[in-house]
Amino acid sequence: MQASALAQPGILAPLPDFGRYLDFRLAEPPPPAAVIRAALSRLAGQVDGNAAVVGVGASLASALQARVPGLRELKDFSTPALPLPVTPGPLWIWLRGDAPGPLLEVTRRIDRALAPAFVLAEAVEAFRHGRGPNGHGLDLTGYEDGIENPVDEAAEAAALATGDGLAGSSFVAVQRWQHDFNAFDAMSTMERDHCIGRRRADSEELADAPESAHVKRTAQEDFEPEAFVVRRSMPWVRGLQSGLVFVSFGHSLDAFEAQLQRMTGHDDGITDALFSFSRPVTSAAFWCPPLREGRLDLRLLGV
């Protein structure tokens, strides 16, 4: 069976109009493994992988004395001038829908299913923002996001793992980036375009963009091996704070970490210009289990 037939369908589906990112933590004191497994079993029967995409963190696998090949916490690529938080968590759920109200109802239902083993630590509202010349959603800065995403079979190859127990699963890196719009607004049109490496007006890549431009730092075909991922990012707003929830699905975490390593200047000393007006405030990695007979396949976790 093809990996795509086993995958949570929301991974490869187009972006929804609205999203909600849920971060769950284990209750205190830490519940027994049997209680955790019972909660996960209830969750497995309530999500379809489309309206709700589920990711399991390395700490949760460890709590269950389980091993998921390839699952690990993200590497810390901080530098003295550029501290980057690594904020791992045991359970991440991306809710997808057409309106915010139903997402609250799904949140409440999932919260009840996971109690008392898990508690909801954070919920971040997200949404699709406009449409760029290539049909992709816009970041709140007005730049089109996801232009370089692979499609069709290439997307499946980039996003989905293969092999016994992993077929159809995916590894996701999640970062919530917060924009400094005061810094962004102070830039000229040319400075903004050179930060991204594209013209905001028509999304065309700039031939004369500096080496620090984001599109040059993250050109997926320029890595060895190539570092293709499937991005499913969405803007978020909370009061006057806002930015992008960067979501990157891969058949492993290697491609995402290779890109972040280059963005932070570890490869050649050149830092991505994106950091001049935006920084990640959270960073975590998760394993998105496959489906089996219409429900999450959590056998690797002993569920």
C-alpha cells in the first residue's frame, strides 16, 4: 500500500481557512503509562487525520518507554547573537476547518478525551490570509508563502516516511514566529524584498538578491542531500502580537534542520535576513502517526 494511503490526509491537503494549534502537556504528577495509553486510545478513535492532524513528541514516547525511529528533539542552533528557543512538548494537534467556532467544539471534545492524563497548555488561533499570484496564502507581511512546495508525488516523497511501522507517517517541525512590524515598517520596499528574495508585488524571485535573502538561505535543491519539505504554515494573531506558525512536514527531521542550520549562519557565517524582523518564539518536533482502518495507528507507542 502506498504511504499516502496510510497518511493523515491533512498533511498533504491544501490549507484550510482556519486552524487551531493545540499543545498538550502531561498532567502533574506524571500519570502512569497505562493512564496515558488509555487517553491516547480515546484520542485515536476521535480524530480522522484530516480535521485534526496529531503529532507525538519524543518525551511522550520516552514516558511510554517506546521507540519511534527518527523521532528526536530539535537541535539547538542558537548563536550568541541569535538565541533560538527549543520548546519540546509531548503532544501537538493541528485543527483544520472552515470557521473558528467548530474548532472550539473539537478542542473541548479532544480535551475531554485526553483527561486526566493530559492538560491543554496552549491554543494558537490561525487563519489563511489572502492569496498570492501563485495561489498560495500570504504571510501577514504580504509575501506569498509556500511557493517552493513540492507537489503530487514529489510532495509525498518529501513529507512521508516509509518502512515497517513508519509507512505513511511524517515528522513535523513547528515554530511560532513572531514578527516585529515596527522593524518591518521601517524598511524600504527594496529592503523588504531583499530580506525575502522576492518582490512582494508579484512574488517573482530577485536575480540580484543578496546571499542573506531568505529564499537563497533555504533553496531546497541547493543542499546535499536536497532538503525538500512540505510547508503548511498559517498566520496567527493574538492582540497586537502576530506572525507565522511555520509547519514543515518531512520524511525525517533532517531537511528542516539542514535549512535552519544554514539560516542561522552555521554553514557559512551568513545569517538569514528574515531574522531582521522576525524570530521564532517556540520550536518543537513531533511524529505524526499513520492511520490504520480509519484511526490513528499508535502501535509503536504500545497503544
